[in-house]
Amino acid sequence: METADAVVIGGGVIGTSVAYRLAKERKVILLERKEIGGQTSGNCDKAIILQSKKPGFPIKLAKASRRIYDQLEEELETSIEYNKNGGMILIEKEEHLNFMKKFVDRQNKAGLRVKLIDAKEAKAFQPYLSDNLVGATYSTEDAEVNPLLLTQAFSRAARRSGVDIRLYTEVVGIDCQNGRVVGVKTDRGYISTELVINAAGPFAGEIAEMVGVPLTIIPRRGVILISEKVPPMIHGNILCSQYIAAKHQSEEYGKAPPFGIGLSLGQTDSGNLLIGGSREFTGYNKEINPELLASIASHAIRMVPSLGNVQIIRSMIGFRPFTGNGLPIIDEVPGVQGFVIAAGHEGDGIALAPITGILVASLVAGESNYKDLLEPLKLKTE
Amino acid sequence: MRISNHPVLENTAGDEIEFTFDGKKYLAKQGETIAAALLAHNIRILRYSMKEKRPRGIYCGIGHCYECRVLLDGQVSVRACLTRVRDNMTIVSEREDSNEF
Amino acid sequence: MNFDLVIIGAGPAGMSAAIKAAENGVSVAIIDENPEVGGKLLGQLYKDSKSGWWIGQKIADELGKKLTDLNIAFFLEEQVCGIFPRWEVLLSSGERLHGKYIIIATGAAEKALPIPGWTLPGVMAIGAAQMLTNYHRVKPGEKIAIIGIDPLSLTIAYDMRLAGIHVVGIYLPKKSEFSHMKAEPKQLISYLSNFVHVLPNPFLKLFGKMLKYPVIQNLAITYYPSFGIKVFGVPLHIRKAVVEIVGENQVDAIKVEKVDKNGSANGKMEEVTVDCVCISGGLYPLGEIARVAGCEFAYLEEVGGYVPLHNENLETTQAGIFTAGNITGIEGANVAIEQGNLVGLVISDRLGLLKNSKEIIKAKKKVLLAREEAVISFQPQIEIGKEKIAELWNKRMNE
């Protein structure tokens, strides 16, 4: 019978990062239903934005992950187009100015350097911005990465470390005996193991159900437009205050816009612009309508009018794993020994992938060095 | 060079119109595409690639490969093989510094 | 805007479908990204032993006139940005066309053959050279080399000679992962001998006489003269491959190498001065829009690549979306026209506008007949491929 020290379920950015870290000490098998990075991790933007996170623990977690990024290209022995170009949140309306001021204050108190700048300063940094903006926030701590390269880099590094990656292999059941995991059933055979990492992203709920654990991770759909290659026109990443409102959707920010539209704009090294995006709860429905695409485009053009002269070559649809509290779950399920969840990163999977791998490795090794980061990520049982 | 006196096909008639390419004036036949009009004047280079700055011209001729992109009256990425020449058009070969956003 | 039927692609298949449907009272919109209708027809020119010259442009003009007479709505110089359920077509101008039924008739595109220097201005797909020569009447070059020997490239080489263009030779491509049998003389000859019965011009006739029997095929390869055989003044080099296209800002020359029966280099290199190189890598069905619409696909070598799965009425796996023409497999315009007629009738029937449904049976027979009688065919195994599609469709429906 086939055996492994650990089975990682899911070949996205989280699963590959976790498998890579676990492989240092274990024989690991990674199971992926389709292709590496083919779902959520291959249909997202490229921002590693810290200043959009909620002040407090989310910022602390993001900063810990961001520090790992600084050495990641060296460690993974490949370029992931990681750039510390800073990030900007545009403020389009006077009524957003107040809450953005408060937001910036709280970020600075949480130890994140964010500056409120006026429209003129913003335009000096990003020459293609609209003249109608009220101002912007700017942080040098924001960065960007190519998510496709990142997932491939983790996957290759994992392979080099001995991880057995199996594509087109679907998990159909998880075998438990006396409250502990003993094996994984796949459509291509049985693997005996005492450790399973559920890194199935938006599908993590379906996997958790196999051990009888209800997990409320639901898919939140995000649509992003991709432009033709154009000369460099965007430095770092640009969000807008409406994005912050849509992301946190708190009462104080007012009513959510249609389709949850908020700007997220970045440019790849090859010149393509990634123009986001929407945030909607529509299940796994991939059908979209022209209004949605038009809304994303017209919102972006309002902030960066020159985008009106750029051709869109395609759009992508990603399902982000939404947990409800803006944080992922990284925890061993109580009562099911050996079943660990590392999922629910919503739109922060790219930003948090490096730390997630390390946290899972620390958790399963029973170490206490990351207790402060793991504690708030525990599974809430009610 | 144009083909005249085809043994099988009827000769094509058409009024001549004037257009500008990279600052020079040329004549085209009414109804023909930018790519055909330029090739009739032996002009093959329509743009330069973004990274290596290598010259590019017509490849597929049916709008699929996007190699023949030109800048037309300020509009970027117009396909020369699908777009008809119109009187007094201003066309510029596409290169990085010619893109205006 | 609302229509009964929205057709994407105004080539032979799309236009005939539009005409048949409109004749039965269906309201039709037809979209194309070209400034005029006709598609691949516009560049076609060859001699048909039965009916004389096939002048594609004339046929396109006739079909186009019918479209106008039937008050079909044209949307030219428009790109399709997306198809949204059930069913809305978004155009690049922002116009949105709502259709009870959709026909995707996007035709085919050409495969490229990767040869060093292929991005230089002056290198073009053979189909581009065909349009320039026969439609625009502009010489693709003053001295032209053609890479790739197949029914399409031979036909177009003939068209070029007809137009008084100097073709310095037709060569094999360099052997590579992508060239397949196109770079191997022995296999190529055997492939070309499949077309013996449908030879439209002197090039193919030459092969036909020479290559009817396997023994002679082998001898022909072994004793093929190194200077090529001249037909219509054009040397046909079945034992020479182009290994590089050279030039600073545009094509100046090609580097040519002698090859053995299997396409491996075995001789010295020579340089031939040219200002234009036409690459014939073969056609493949153009299915992108059908993919976007969610249609399921199958890969079938026999029909030329990935095609949307469809039944004998040419309906895809997405209810209400039909397909016709080269997107269903690489064939000549006559087959595309008959497929268009068929799908136009099927949709008229669905809308309750067809008076005599026996017409559909007749139209199906006509598609098969056109396939049998095709003057130029590209895929020798097309009929086997079509049977496989039918099997796959039945299998899927029984799932």
C-alpha cells in the first residue's frame, strides 16, 4: 500500500507553499484535481498590498509574510517578478476622504508607514491618473509579484525537495479511525497517511465535509480584465478607496457598489495591465454579463482615463475563499487528529502564501515559535 | 509593386486617395487596406517589438496574429491588414515612444 | 438589438446560412471583423477541371448581394468581445446583439512553422500572400520563396506565377518538433499522393503522374534532381529545406540545406536572395469564440485540430449555438457553403418558419456530396474525422 508522511490537498499557491515547507522533514504527496495554479491562484491580481489590510493582527500577519518575500527569489532560485514598487489607494470622492484619513491613522499606529498625499503629489508619481481625484494614500511597504510565476516557483521548489505532485487526481474521501486521519482516498488509489493538509482554497469546505467538519468557506467571485501589452504606465499597484469599502464592506463605508466594484490596477513585467475587479457571492457560477465587464472598465477609466485607449484581450474569473472575518484558517481540526486546514485566504492568498507554508510547518511540528500568529487563525467552534 | 493586367481576374479600378505614413505622403486605391497600400509602395516595416525593438510586418493577413499593428490617427493597435485606408489618414508605425496615453 | 439569429463570420458558411435563414423569414444579423464580406473566398483562385476558373471574389460578391437584398443587418469591422448567456453577443463598438440562435462560423487560421528569422518583415503566411496577390493585386515580393509543400501552397504558387510574380522555389521547412511530416520528403510524397484525384493545377498534376504507386514514390525521392523539377517556371525542391531566413530589417535571403529522404540535413548550405518568404504550415479550425461561449471541444487530427463538438444538425453542446464551415474541420469553400445552407434551414425549422422539413434531409446529403466532389481537399482523412465527431457526440449524449 502507498504511504506518505503528509498529503497536501490543493495545488494552488497555498498548497504548493505548504508542501515545499513540509518536504524538509517528510515524504509529501500533493494532490491536485486539475493543474498547478489553475484555479484561484491563476486568476487573481498581482498586488502584495499591506495598507489595505485591517489594522491590527491582519497587518502583523501580512508584514510577516512580506518579510519572507524579500529572500524568496533567492530561496526558490527563480524570478517571481517581485518588486517593491509601493502601492497607492486613490480617493475619488470627498466623502471617502474622512474614513481614509482614519484608516491611515490606524495603519500608522499599527506600525505601517502610509502617507496621505494630495492629488498633485499622486499625479507626480502616477502621471496617468485622472485630474478629478481628491487625493491618495501611498505606502512604500506595498509590493507586487507575478502570481503565476510564484505558484510555479513553489511547485518546482517542492518537487526539488522531493514532493510527489500528482495532477488530475481528485480526493474522493478521507479515512479516519478513532478520531485520527489514517488515509486519503483518491480517484486513482488509496494513500495511507496520518497527516492531511486541506489547502483546497474555495473548495476547502467540500474536503472538510469528508471528515464531518462543517467549514464555512464560501466562494467570492472576482473578475479581472487583462489588457494588451503596453509600455510601462503604472508604477506599483493602485487601488481605490471604493475597493477598501468593498473589501471590508463595513457599515461605516456606506453601501456596497454594484458587483462590489473597486479598482485594483497593476502592470506585469511583460506590459499587460491587470484591471480589477469585482467581488460577488454567486457560488461557482462562471457566467458573467457584459454589464459586469463594462462596470469594471468604466470604473478604472474614471480613475485612469488613458485606459480608455487600451485594448482588453481577455478577462479572468477567480473564486476567492471567503471566511467572513478577513482571515484564513490555519489549524488542526479538534477531534480529527492529523487533519489540518490551511485555507480561506480570500484575496490575500498571494500576499500570505509565504507565511502560510511556514505556519503550517510550525504547527504540525508542534513548535511554539509562531504561536502569536497561529492563535488568531484558529478554527472558531460555536 | 502592383499587379496589372492579370490574365484571369478583371482589373481593379478605384479612385486614388492620399494618406500619410511616418510623416510622408503616399497614394492608395480607394477601398484597400493599410497593409496593401503600404506594400504597394514597398513598405514592409509596420512596427517595432516592445522589448527587442525588432521590426515587424504583415504576417497572417487576416487579423489574427496582430503583428501588423499601427497607430492610426492617435488610436493604438490598429491592424493594418483589416483597416481600409481613408482619405487623409495619418498612420504611424507603432513603437514604444509613439504610444500616447 | 434583437434578432432571431446572430451569425459570427461572414465567410462562405456564415453568408449561406444567413441567406437560407432570411429566405425563410428569419431576422438575421451577420458580424465580421473585415470591412467587407467574403472571408477566405476573397482570395481564392484556381482552375476547376469541370467548371473552369473558381474565382472566390465573384462568389463572395454574389452572396453579398443576396445578403443586401434580403435586408440582413451587417456588423462589419467589429470584433466579438464575448458571448453571454442565452445569447448575447458583445461587439467591440459596444453594440450588443441579442439572438435566439447563434452560428459561429469563424473559419480557420494558419499554423506557423518556427524557422529562425520568421518574424522579419517580408515573411508572411501563405494565405496573406494569396489575399495580396489575388484580391489586393499587390505583389507580396519581387522574389519569393515558399516554405511548405501542400495543396494550398502549390495552388497559391500557381496563382503567383499567373500574376507574373517571380517565385524562386518551393522548399521544405527545417525539420523540427512542429514541422512533422512537412519536413520529411518520403512521408510528404505519400501525403501528397492522396490528392492525385483532385489536382487543380500543373504542380499537383506532376505529382499525380509521378506518384501514384509506392514504388515510384520511393524512386522519385531517391532520384529527385538537386535543382528541383521546374513546373510553370517554379523549381519544386522536395529535397531542400529552408533552415534560416536572414535579413537586418527585412528579408534579404534564405539559407537552404540539402536533406535526405527523412528530412535530415546531409548536404552543404546555400544562400538564395529573396525579399519575401511565404510559410505554409497548414490550417487549423478557429474555435476561440466557441470556447468563450462554453462549447465543448474535441481534438481530431483528421479534421485539422480542436473543433467544437457538434451533431449532424451542426448544433454544439451549448443549446442554441450552432457552427458551420472550417471551424468544424478544414475543407473547401463548397463544403462550407453547403454546411451554411444546412444550418440556416435547421434554425428556420426551430423557429417554426420552415415549410418543408424535407429540405433539411436534402441539405445534409448536399454536404456529403460536396465533400466527395471537393476539388481541393486539405485533410485526406476528413470523412473518418467527421465520423469520429458523430461518435463522440453520441457518446456524450448517452452519458
